[in-house]
Amino acid sequence: MPTVIHHMPTETQLRPAKPAPFDPDKVRSAGFGSLSREQIAFYDTEGYVVLETLVNEEDMLPFRESVNVRVSEIADDLLLAGLIPHKFESSPFETRLADLFSDLTDKEFLKYGRSWRDRLTGYFQLMSNPKIVDAVESLIGGEIFSNPVYNTRPKVPKVAAGAVPWHQDKSYWPGANANPVITVWISMVDATLENGCLHIWPRSHRNEVLTFHAETRTGTGFTEVDDIHMRDVRTVPLPVPAGSAILFNDRCIHMSTPNNSSAIRWSCDLRYQPTDQDPMSDLGAGFLARSRKHPERVAQLEDWLQGMAEHSDR
């Protein structure tokens, strides 16, 4: 399998910065939000902050249930096509999708997309989870729009599309007046060096949108920062336990390595921005996740399922 990593860091470059511990009781004295002054300062300086075990098993359960709906649909489809002997219904959440594709090709996997953006109940419940929105509020204030670009990511062993090259999220919407967009990357299982945890290039968020191209190795056309910018790369690997969140600026350069384990590295990336920024409706329908000024307008599940950005009495 071809690798997506062109610039391998040295051992000294792999030494991670110590993430700030998450303390929900240590709030800012001015305004709302759950991050401490130290965490906010770390984010502002480094371009990211790690909140270990921000969400618990109960918070993740609806998301997992929605993922299982999609996995079951894929299993039905593969069985109908005669590509698998059975639906692996006894396999656990962590391995079932890997079991389904263990004897299939990358092309067969990519038929179902490199990431999923289904409008399912469990996804909304996670995107609107107060623990996540509280953390975001510390960074952009109390008028928060949930960006339409959210992804469920199954990083499958032995599939090239599981590895993501160096990129800036903003390369996917370079013309949008949507800065800052906060990416909240959440691991639904332990993310390790073996199964392809996230890697960050600290302080790279100070750059504008760098020139990029569509890579050709994975079959997905991921955007990739042009080689001319990839000098003196400083890599920080971020292995985290399940339920952890990594918040980073959409100009922060990051990537993830291949999954060399036997299980899925399940994660999701959610995005939030101030309500006065471009809602990027050409990329889908986002929703009002929080408003201190107009709480009655905050979208409910039924609104989101219908593609409505706000709640209204009708």
C-alpha cells in the first residue's frame, strides 16, 4: 500500500507538546465557556488544544448507534452483491466494518465514501452536546453555528484512504468568509500511533491558506499542501483515549497515518464558527447550535432533520 507521508520527521520532531488537561470546573472569569485561561492561551499560541475524555460512554452511545445503522446498511448491500459470506453481526463496534472489508479492495470500500455525513439522530446529539459547545464557546463566543461540514471517519486497516495527507481544513473552503472555523476532532475509540492518530503541526495556523493539490495515492482526492511548503516539518502526534477532543484552527496543518491495527479507528470531525460568518450553505445545511442572544432560535433535532438552520414555531 502506498504511504501518504512524504516528509518523515525525526525523533526529536516527534516529541509531543504536553496537552492541557481538561477541567470543566475551571471556567473563565469573564463570560461563559468551559476552557481555562491556560487552555485558551495554548490554543491561541499552538493552534490546537487537547481535551482528554471530554465526552463519556453515555455521550458517545447515540453516535455509535447511528454508525451501526450505516454499517448494517453496508453489510446488507455487500451480502446482496455476493461480496461477503455473512454480515458479521456478532463482531463488535470496533471491528465489524474491518471484518466486512477484510477480503475486499479499496475500490469496494470507497464506494461508500471516505467519510460519512448522514443526517442521523446520533450525529446531531453529539454536535449539540453541551460539553462540546461549551468548549467551543470559550474560543469564539456564545453565538455558535454548527458548520455543515461534519464527518464520521472510519479509518479501516489496509485501506489507503484511511491515511490523510498534510492539509489545512480551510483548503476545502478557501474562498469562504468563515474564519475562524473550529474543528473539533473526537475519537470514538482509543486513537494510537498504531491505528493512525492525528498529527498536528503546531503554530502552522498562523499561515494563510497555502497552495495545495489533490493527492492521487488514496483514490479520494484529499487536498494536500504543496511540497514547497513542507520544509522543517514539526510534527506532534496526538494519541488520545476514547472520548477525547482535539480542537484546532482550520488553518492548522495536520494529517493522520495509516491504520496498522486490526480494528477501526472511529472518529468524527465537527466544525463550529461564529454566526456572523459565511454559513457555507453550498456545502450543506448547518444549524444554530447556541445563541446567548436568541436561545429560542437554537435548532432542535426535528429542525436539523429537515435541513433547517434555526428553530421556529410553525
